[in-house]
Amino acid sequence: MTRHVISVQVENKAGVLSRVAGLFSARGYNIDSLTVSHTCQEDISVMTIVVQGDEHITEQVKKQLNKLIDVIKVSDHTNARAIEREFMLVRVSAKPAQRPEIAAIGDVFKASTAEISQKSVTLSVKAEPDKIDDLIELLRPYGIKELMRTGRISMLREGESGTN
Amino acid sequence: MKLKGAEIIIEALKKEDVEVVFGYPGSAVIPIFHYIFDAPFKFILPRHEQGAVHAADGYARASGKPGVVIATSGPGATNLVTGIATANMDSIPLVIITGQVARAMIGNDAFQEVDVSGVTRPISKHNYLVQNISDLAKTIKEAFHIATTGRPGPVVVDIPVDITNESYEFDYPETVNLRGYKPTYSGHPNQIKKACDIIAKSKRPVVYAGGGVVLANAAAELAEFAKKTNIPITTTLLGIGAFPETEKLSLKMLGMYGTYYANQAIDKADLIIAVGARFDDRVTGKIDSFSSLSKVIHIDIDPSSVSKNIEAEIPIVGNCKNILGEINKIVKAPEISEWLNKLMDLKEKYPFTYKDSDTLIKPQFVVESIYRLTKGDAIICTEVGQNQLWAAQFYEFTKPRTFITSGGFGTMGYGFPAAIGAQLARPDKRVIDIAGDGSIQMNIQELIVASEHKLPVIIAILNNGFLGMVRQWQQMFWEKRYSHTDIGFAPDFVKLADAYHAVGIKITEKKEVEPAITKALSITDRPIILDFHVAREENVFPFVPAGKTVDDTIMGEEE
């Protein structure tokens, strides 16, 4: 099982998301993350799908994605150089005395403090997904009360090409 | 000129040269039916929506044209589901129009509301929910385009009733531009050349032809390929008719109930040339042991079929008619006389066979008799189960589109409505549904449709009082516990035929078989039920049990 990052350009139409998600769910695959957004062309959306799966089955899913009428282009970024970003909000238990420590950890990741309360500190951070994983590990000892991530977006570096 | 949405649908069907529409009214499609009333195409009213979609499917398979279905919202649409899935698995072009509740009501649990695009998403090639009358004509155009091009399949167009009542300028587009849908038709020249090189060097090649050859109308190119290379050809169940089974090079059907010699050929081959086939589990058996010595050339229009189950050394994506045509221009015959001799010996030694009886009517004897008396020139439809396989084994098919069966989905109740569709497509042919007593009861209500339209479809019931294929598996693998497969408590099919204004003949003695078939063939103005009371516990052989290999083939009953 390897982690695949698949970028899919689709028609910006109702129902496309369920077609794409259906290809994974019908095979019993859980999607790690999936983001959808507009692109510079208003009739095209882009999805970044992160999924764990063996090579053969992922290959099949990519072919099935290509087969969908509303899918314009499938590009596998797994083995390509890509700019990847993700955004996270994380709320950590913190007594007033612990606030500086937590803020210092956050600084290393260029996180900003979104909220401070009597019991907690909430950080917001945008970073590469691996960095976000690292930050979570560092914050875990304080007690993470709530956490949400947007899922990654992935853009190939200039001149780089993904696999179909 | 502005037209009502309902009229736009009719005009679009006219633009697509639709000759027959199968459909059933309901409140969400009353506006459409208002204009169907005087439309120029033939309209066939089934007695259950499932009958409509199977009939449209049979029509499409027999004619090569797309089948068209109209049904209402909610239960009308869900009654189509089995038929849509059946067509989807066998790549049959259908355009299915369903009514939907008015846009303002969608999502409100309105009367007869169901999310049709949600329900049909995984079982159709594509589907649409029309949300604006300005999209209506374009959507129907796209639906026909998608259904009939690339790897064909069913396309569903769900239309809210209020849209059919609005008015809009009718402008049917001449062309379709879908940037996400550009099927590949011609094979890559380098791949074709590589394929020809490997063919010329092969020692034990075999062609494995599937339904794609029939769908692409590539039988002539396949015959030409056989003539040029002398390579033997086996077909899948759906590929039957793609190559004449009467030809020396025909190895007939392969797979779970295929010929021993076809399965041996695949097992021992050093090269498989797969054409329009997808290495289904009923063909491969245990996948790890499948044809372990061979390289694979895989010709298919659907890239997702290539290297799905079996890795292809030389994939060629495209239309198999074009690709075989290109291959035929440059291919050189390999030196394979030794291989051919070996296969021809096997073919002579292990034909499809059965032990005939003087007293009992053997189902295989019935199929052989039908073959003899129709001189092999009928269109044979089947239900699913033993009847289907005996029809495949004991009728020799020589032309494409003459064997119509639910292969991938295995839908019981498919054959008879499909036969109605096939008879409408081919009024010049005799159409015979080879049925079991189980399957025929699944869509028997369609008998009145055949009577109403004076369609002389013959239903040959191989009546053994069992759900025979499951009974066979229970006998062989489940301690002979015939759990709920004995359906001997049965209707009187002769009286049933009579009630439906059809002709019914019950046949209980072997000597009555041929006269009954002859009598049925002489009737041309109504359907005929031939109720053959056959040997109850006859089995289909040879048989490679599920997940097993050719070496595990069961050739017949133990003495």
C-alpha cells in the first residue's frame, strides 16, 4: 500500500463529485483527503485526491477516472515534484503558563494564534502536509482538543509532468 | 419556432432516426406521452418497465442501433435498474429517458420521487439530470453520442416534468464536443507492428474474441485475419457469432462451460490475441493459473479493460474493426501446423456432447433439434442458467447478432423481452427464446405484448422443474441439498399461452419434439410457447468449477 496523490480536472457540474468519490467507495477505498475548488477557468474544477492503495488497483481507479465523461484530465503526482499545501486549525489544551511554549512551537511552523482562551490555544497553519504532521506530533503532549485539516492541494512544479 | 420540452424530446428522437421506442406512461411523463401519441416512430408498451428496457436491449443487439426507453419517475425508473445494469455490463447502447418530479419538488420526498442519477450512476455509462430547458436538446444529442460511441453503453436522461411543459426554441446541435470524452478508434501503428511481429513468431497462438467484435461489426475482419494467419479462434459467450462455429478454425466458446479444446488451447498457448474481450472470471477461472505460458496482445476500445485482470504485453487501444483491418494488411502467417493438428485432434475427440435417452427428452436434444429445423438461421435469445449454456453449446452460430444473451450481469428474465425487441428489429428472422421454467416466469407478463403486435416469437422452455444451474451446483458442491431450487409446482404453460392469446404446446415425449418445433415454425402471427418437459437432473458439461483451472475440468457425469 502506498499513498497516491491524484489531481483530477473535471467539468464544474453537479454530480461530478459523487461520480469520482463513487469510484473509490465502490471498491471499499477510504479517501484520505479530497479537495475540490474552482480553477482559473470557471467551468473547470480541480480535485486533489489522496488515497492509500496498491499499485494495480490505483492504476485501475485512474483508468476508471479517465473513463468518466466529466473528467477532463487525470494526473498522478505521486512520483512527481509538486508544490503541496494544506491548512489546519488545531486547538490545544493550555494553561496560561503554557501559552508561550506553544506559541514558540507554532512559530517554527509559521503558525499564527487564532484564539486564546482560559483553557486552550488555537493555532492556524498553512504548510506542506508533512510539516503539518510534524506539528501535530509536537502538540500532542499538551492534549489536542480539536483538529481539522483542509486536505492537500497539489500543483506540479513548472516543467514537471505527472503520470496519467 | 418554440416548442414544448416534451415536443423537443420527440423532435430529437426523430433527428436521431429512432424507429422504435419502448416505454410506459406515468404522471411525470404525461406531457411526453401527449406528443408520443402521434409521433412517427413505432411505440411498444410493455407490461412492466423491466420488459421495456430488456426489449430495447434486444432490439439494440439485433439491429446494431441504440435502443430507446421512456419511463416515469420513481418506481418507473427503479423498475429499469436491472435492465440498465444488464446493458451496462454487456456494453449495449441504450438511451433511457425518465420523468422526474418538478424541479421545485426535487429532494422533498415528493410522490414518485427518486434520485435517478444517484441510483443509476454506477450502472450506466453516463447520466444526466436536465436542469434547464435550454440544455434539453443538447443533452439528448450527447446521450445518443455517448451511448453509441467508444465502448457503448446505456445513458440515462432524467427530465423534470415542469421542463417538459416549458417552451423553448428547438435547435438540435449537429455535433457534440465533450472535452472529457474522446474515444480512441485507431490503434497505435507501432503497437500494431509489434503485434504482427509477435504473431509471426508465435508457435501456439490463439485468438480470444469477445462481444467487442460483435459490437464493432468486425466479424469480416476477424474472418480475414483467420484466413491470413490460420490461427484458431475461440469466443466468449458474448462473442458467439463473431466467427462461424462451423469453421474448422473455430474452437467455439471457452471458459467455465466452454469446450475442453478451447480451454486447452488457451492453457497451452504461447500467445493470446484478445479482441474485444475483458478476461472475465467466467473465462479465466483461477487467475494465477490462467494461460501461464502465454504473452497477451489485448485489443480493446476501453483502456480500463486492458491489463485489468491479465497483464497485456502488447495493449492496443482502439476499435477492433480498424485495428484488425490494419493488422490484416501486414500480418504474416506463423508456422503452427503442429499446434493446429494437436488442437484439431482435441476438437475431434472432445466435442460438446451428452448422453441421449430413448425415453427422456434431453434438453440438449431440444436445442439440437431447434438448430436442425431452423437450419441454423434463427436469432436465439436465452434466459440465464442451464438453458443459456445449452443454447450456447448445441446451436451452431455463424453470424454476429444472432445470439442474444445476458452475459456479464446474468439477468434471469432477460431473454423473452429481449426476443420481442429482436423480433421488432428483424421481422425477417425467426426469433427463439431458449428459456428455463424459472427464468421465463420472471417476465412472462410480456407475452401479451408479443401477442398484441403479432410477433411470432417462439419460447422454448426447457422445463425441468428446477432452478437448474443452482441445483447443479448444489448437487456437485453442496451435498445435494436442493434448497429452494425445486420449482416443480408450476403453472400450466399451455393454458397460460391460451390466456395470453398465444399458442401453447406441451411436449412430454421425445418423438413429439420435432413435430412441435415444426408446428411452431409454421405459425407466423402470434407467439408460441413450447413447453418441453425435459430430463430433470441433467447437468451442463464440461464444467470448470469457479476459481479452478483447466486441469480441474469435469467432463461429465461419473458412470
